[in-house]
Amino acid sequence: MLSDQESLEKRPDPRYLARIPISYEELLIEHSINISTGGVFVESNVILPEDTELNIELDLPNSAVPICTHARVAWVNDPDDIKKSSLPPGMGLQFLTLSKEAMHTIRTFLDSGDFALA
């Protein structure tokens, strides 16, 4: 059986455990559990339906301005229907409109290893 980190790394875009502030719909501020250049898992008690599209902002410490992108709820870990017991309730968000500059900023952040583990 694969460890959580190994299963995260088998994705097309490897995910790294990182806790960063994320806001969406200009109302809610949550925190990530893991992130890649393809998406992010957000710990949240406010679970949106799968395929919901929303605008999000990621506040990476190596970026002077937040990264803004359009995202889609790819999957949910609903508190009433936990799909992945190693993760808290929340949502897996897929980036839809990540710019090349934003992707570079995320890669630089991940390569630095300078982030808090979840």
C-alpha cells in the first residue's frame, strides 16, 4: 500500500504538503493542505459541489502579489462522506486559468522547500 505522500506524488503534477492561505469568492479564507502546479487541496467546512467553478487567490510567501486563478472543484472530502481519511474535510481544486508566470511562481515556491507542512 502506498503512503499518502507516495500517492500524492503519483499524480501528473506532484503535490507537496504545504499550508498556505487561500481565499475564494472574496469571502472565505481557508488553508491548503497540499499544492501542485495543477491544483490544490483546501481544508474547509464549507464544501462546494463538484464541478463548481470559482475564483481563488493563493498567498504564497515568495510572491509580492497573490496568485489569482479560476479553479474547479474536482473532488470533495465531505465530512459526511470522507473519501480520503488522511485528509481533513475540504475540496480538491483544479486550476483552470493559471498563467505561465503564476505557474513559475508556484514551482519556485515548491522548489524552495520553504513552506510549512500541513
